[in-house]
Amino acid sequence: MSDMSSPPVTPQAFSADILRHLKQSLGKDASHAALYDWRMALSLALRDRVVDPWFESTRKTYEARGKRVYYLSMEFLIGRLIEDVAVNLGLDAVAQEALESLGQDYAKVVADEPDAALGNGGLGRLAACFMDSLSTLGIPAYGYGIRYEHGLFEQHFKDGAQMETAETWLAQRHAWEFERPEVSYPIHFGGVLREVDGAQVWEPGETVMASAYDTPVVGWQGRWANTLRLWAAQPTMAFDLSSFNRGDYMGASAPEALARTISRVLYPDDTTEDGKELRLKQEYFFTSASIQDLLRRFLSEGGDLAALADHVAIQLNDTHPAIAGPELVRLLIDAHGMEVALAISTARACLAYTNHTLLPEALERWPEDLFIRVLPRHHRIIALIEAAHLAETGSHVRIIEHGEVKMGELAFVMAHRVNGVSALHSDLVKETVFADLNRDYPGRIINQTNGITPRRWLYSCNPALRDLINETIGTAWPDDLQQLEGLSTHASDAAFLERFQAAKDTNKARLANWLKARDGVVLDPAAMFDVQIKRIHEYKRQLMNLLETIALWNDIRDTPNGNWTPRVKIFGGKAAPGYVVAKEIIHLINDAAALINADPVTKDLLQIVYPENYNVSMAEILIPAADLSEQISTAGKEASGTGNMKFALNGAPTIGTLDGANVEIRDCVGAENFFLFGLTAAEVVARRAEPSYARRAVEASPRLARVLKQIESGVFSPSEKARYAGLVQGLVDHDYFLVTCDFDSYFETQREVDTAFADQSAWTRMAALNTARVGWFSSDRTIAGYARDIWNAPSLIGPRRS
Ligand code: 26Y
């Protein structure tokens, strides 16, 4: 243990801490405390222990006068924090014992914490894993985002259809944050530009305040802690007293309502950019506050702005904070008198941009008139940036074109590095969306394959496997995940494999118990748990999974006494509220589940389960219990995927396409331990050019044709026979995502999975080799790559303890 960690804590001392918080912070006596009180007292007792390492890290950062990393992200999909903090501080056992000595059920208290769901999916969860790794590696860093009052909506099923209700994580006090009322910045919108002595002066029409809330993020073994700083919008004037005095009570609180709207709710759509003014305001709101904050910090330490890039690295998590470029340039010019060319080159040396999608509909573009209305000064600055870019490169790529401001091009031009998130994706970024800019700026695009934090995604979510690994290769793997390779030699040891399987069985039983208690659903723990959990999107092809399920159901009914491998098909995920096709797919999965689960012929062989309201905490139960990981996106569409890594790490082999990081996972685990099927990215493009490719694929596959006919004719929707006619017709007519073309290959590969699963010891060996060989996908490796190739940022902690 390093000098920074506190002395060991006894369970007795820790229960005293909990009781003290119960009394002093919550004003409750143990005999009257509710579950909420115990949870808050436990959280506050843990939080106390983070403060020393946090201060110490700040002191070291200040002394080093080196570089700080600023990670700007619209989304941080954090989940619960009690276990996370306890595990990183090495206090998980102590906390449990302390709480139980006070007569409380630790698991129940932990489960009482609401998920902080300030993100939609992969991009937001990646940001949370990165925060964990930045602290584990001891890299001085701030995460900057928005403190949404309402996180991602809660999903309910009504007769199988998705319904959304507002999420209310802040209805109870948030235990982990420190409010910083003294840290606030004005954020301006609208108004006019006036020319004063040849200079542009922005006279804003509207101003709100961005107010800081800090959450410490402690790394492995408490050796370092960084800050997640989230901004809340507040009015400049709480209350319009003159309106009130005139008796206009609504009008009196109008300024407050308007301002607070900005940080009210997370946009629940990760598919389509619909040009909403409020979203642009959210983006500028948190980006401007963050840039003002980092400049203030830099200047308060006596920095010279010309040397800003030696001290500041700003990472843009997709284009959502791309306004950071013009905002930094604006402040350097307008507030600090820097000359335009130097301001642009200084900003560019600080900034880098991560691209997370090739889907054209998710690449942000703003109507120019809206942009001018909200950010008139930035519109002018972008014109300056564009002119400098055109002059420098002779490029024909414009940032403002056809009446739109293109945020991808803006982010690219203002970044000194642009990265994709898997090897395949980064190649496609070079060849497709940014082909021209890649020629203008050769070498700017690099790859940083995504990763996941092994602390949350193995150590704390899978205690059964964690304990086995500790006993087999020692305990140094959580911050040096490639050590898992040491498990490989045990993969031919029958006793080890038996224990590996026992851990999986424990996790399957845990899932079965949880589902029984939550939804009253009964699972057969001997069946294969086949899991697809992620946002619902056409390109992710949950529909293909369901079509295969129905085809299997047909086959079993045709030959009930065949040699079938029992399966539970588990789905989880939310659809964007306005994404009609995705919601139809959800409805169809639930409709099919109702019919198939009630079929006496197949009921012991096939079951479909779709628990509502999938979130981070549900993933932590589902992933360790999975036998098979579904990663079946249309090749070329999933930038990376990170769920794929979580399943492999927890010993679930993949059935998947050559897409995103699947390619690299397969390289690591070995082709013989990965169930590959489907067209490649190049074949997908070629197939789309063929006439009537979908219709021909359906004609060539009697099995698929039968399933489509059943769905279309209302077999699964007897009360409304035409419910899915449009969905099926869409497949036969366009099928942009090649569900029909990959169906047979997917079905056949699933039958290979059946056969492989029936040989239990061979299957367990395959599962164990997956765990052993995916250590490279730790987000510690990813962050070390960013630090080396993009940020040039040091670690301020010594070498890892052995
Ligand atoms: C602008 C708006 C429409 C928008 C909002 C959210 C656009 C995109 C997003 C989120 C994208 C996202 O989550 N992308 C995922 O990022 C992961 C982390 O890199 C990848 O693993 C995953 O393949 C990619 O879909």
C-alpha cells in the first residue's frame, strides 16, 4: 500500500462511522432509521474515506504543474456507486461486516441506491469507465458534464409495448456529490453582435448560470482520486420581484423555469439529431462552463496562455461538445486579446475528438439560422476557423455548407488528434466519413480501441469468479488485467474448470432468484442463457435474434423429440421514445414471448425473457450469468461495442459478426472460441448494390419465409393481425441492415452453438479461455493509449504495487 492510503479500518470503527452519520448527518436514531437512512449513512461513511486521497491528489497535481486532462461528455452512465467506492477503497468486506453487525442486510442497502443514469448507452458508459481508469492510473483529470435532474427514462411494458416515465434519481439526496455554490459561471445565449472599434462585441440576449457539483472518483486501492464536475443550470435572478409585486406570480418565476430547463433532462435519443434548440443550448451550456473553469484554473496558477497546451488536454466525447473549439478561440480572442491565428493553433493543440459512430443520422448538423440565433459570435468564429483551414490545406471541405453547421467537420478541424474506437471503425472513419479530411490532415486520425473497467465489470459484479481468479493467479489482476492470461494453463485442468462452471452456475442462480423476486419469472438454470442487452436499434438486429428464436420454435414443434439444447433467450434494452421501428421490435419480442412461453410443446426447451427497464445495475446481474453473448450487428455499423468485452471477460463466448471490437476480441480469444457468422463490412456494401437482395434472400430461405409469414399474418398478434405487417414488409422491401441476408448463416451458427454447449466441459473450457484472453480490453489499457498518443499526460503515482 502506498503512503496515500489511510490506515486499515476495522468493522467496529466503520460501524461507529455509520452510526455517527445516521445521527449527525441524517438526524435519525438506529431504531427509527429507514432503509434510505442506512444507505445514506453507509455512503457518507465511505465518502469520508475518499476525501483524503482526493485532497492529496489535488495537492500533487498542483505541485507537479504538469498537464491535466479534461474529458467533456454530454453523458456519464455511472450506475450505483456504493460498491464501486467500497471496492476501490478495499473496504467492501469491512462495510458489509459493519452494516450487518448493525442488523442491516448489506445487499438490500446497496440495492436501494438509484442508478445515476446520465447517459443513453455505450458512449456514456465508456465515459464512466474512463473516469475509473484515469483515477486508477493516477492521471490528473476532470470529467465535465451535465447534472441532469432526470436521467434516462424508465421503461415499462404495457401489453408488450414500451412506455416511458420520467426518471427521478435526485428525488432523494445524492450522497456522493459536493455542491459548489461558489463555483459558477455565466453562460450567454442569443442577442446581437455589434462592431466596436473594428472588433465584434457580443451583446447576449439571455444569460443563465452554470453551477458546479463535484463527485470524487477514486481509483483502485485509493491511490488517486479525480473529480467529476457536473453543471446545473440556475437563473441569474431567482425571482422577478417586480412581476410578483404586480401580482403576476407565474411571470415572476419565469426566469427560473427557463434557466432550469437547460439541465432538466437527458436527451433520450442516440440515433437521430433532430435540431432541437434546447439540445444546442445544453451542449453550449456545459462546454462553455467547462472551458471557463479550466481557463480560470490555469490562469490562477499563473499560466501564460501561449503555453496552454502544455497544461491542458481537452477530449471531446463525440461531437456533442464540439463547440469547445470556437468557445476556446472566442475566449482567447475576445477576453484575452490573443491574435486569431495563434488562438486557433493554441486551441487545436489542446483539443482532441473521439468519433463514436458512422451512422449519418447521428452526425450532428445545426441549421445555420438556428445556430446564428443561439450563438451569433460562435458563428463568426467558425467562419474564421473555416477560412484558416481552407487556407492551410487547400481543402474543399467546408464546415458551414448548404445552410448547416457541421459539427463533425468542426471537431475534426479543431482537433490535433481524431480517434475511432476500434481498429475496424478507425479504418472506416479514414475511408468514409472523414476520407477527405484524412487526406488534408494525414496522420491526424488514430485508433484507440475501447475498454471496460475490470473493477466494476468483474471484481464487483462477479464475486464468484473473482474469488476463483484470486485463488488461482493471485490478487494483482484488477489493475493489470493481462495477468488473466495466467488462467490459460488451468483451462485444461478439470478441477479448475469444474470450479469455473460452479461460479457460472452461482451467477445463473443469482439471476434466476432476482428475476423470480422482481417479475415472478421462473428460469431453468440448466438451460443456456443466451443474452442480448443493449439499446434497441435496427442495426444491432434484435429482430434477427427474434426471427431465429421463432424459427427454432417452429423446428422444435416440428420435431418435439429431437435432441434440443434448452435455451433462455434474454433481451434487455430501451428504444428512443420517437424511434417507431425500434418500438415495434420491442412489442414483437414481448408478443412472441407471450405465445411461445405458453406453448406446452416447447416450454421446457425455449423461453423468451425481456425484463423491463434495462440499466447498468441490471447488466451487472445479467452479464455474469450469461452463457452466450449476442453481438450480431450489421458489419460496419457498430463502432466498437463494449458489452461484447464485458461478456467475454465474464466467461460468455460470443456469437457475432466481424464488426467493431468483435474483430479484436476474436483475435484475442482465438477463432475456435468465437462463433462467427455473417457478411463482412465490405460484403455488406456490395450486397446492398444487388437488386432485390432482401426478396431473394427470403425466397432462398424457406425457414425465414415461414417465420415472416407467421409474423405478418398475425400469429403473434391475434388481437390485431396486421400489427406487424409494416415491419415485415419493410424487411422484404429494403432491409438496409441485411437481416434477411445474414439470417441463414446466423441460424446455422446457432445450431453449432447448441452442439458445442451440449459438451459441457468443452464449453466451460471455451468460456474460461475467453476470460483468460481478454485482459487487453481493460479501459486502463485504453486510457494509457490516450495518455501516450493524444494527451501526452503523465501518471502522478509510482509504479503499481506488486
Ligand atoms: C447527437 C445524438 C443524436 C447522439 C446522442 C448519443 C448521437 C450518438 C449518441 C451515442 C452514441 C453511442 O453511444 N455510441 C456508441 O459508443 C460506444 C463507445 O464508443 C461504442 O462502443 C458503440 O459501438 C457506439 O454505438
